[in-house]
Amino acid sequence: MEASAQPMACPDCHALTDDLATHERWHSRLVHDIAVAVDKENKRREAAGAR
């Protein structure tokens, strides 16, 4: 008989997840998307300030 997988806690956000690898990829994507958005906003503000 196969044992059911126990949810694991994410070391970053402490959420319980059945698939930690997928959850970690989601974190990586989230951090990337936030960094891109911050970079775009900074460039937009610099362009607006140069006027």
C-alpha cells in the first residue's frame, strides 16, 4: 500500500503544498515579474522627471 504524500511547508512563505518544486517555480516567477514591474516603473518615472 502506497503512503499518501504529506504536504510540505514552503521555506519562503510557509504555505503547505503537495508539490514543493512547482510552488518554488511559482515563487521564482512572482519575484521575476515584480522585478520587471519595478524596473518599468522606475524607467517611466525617470522619463517623466526628465521633461
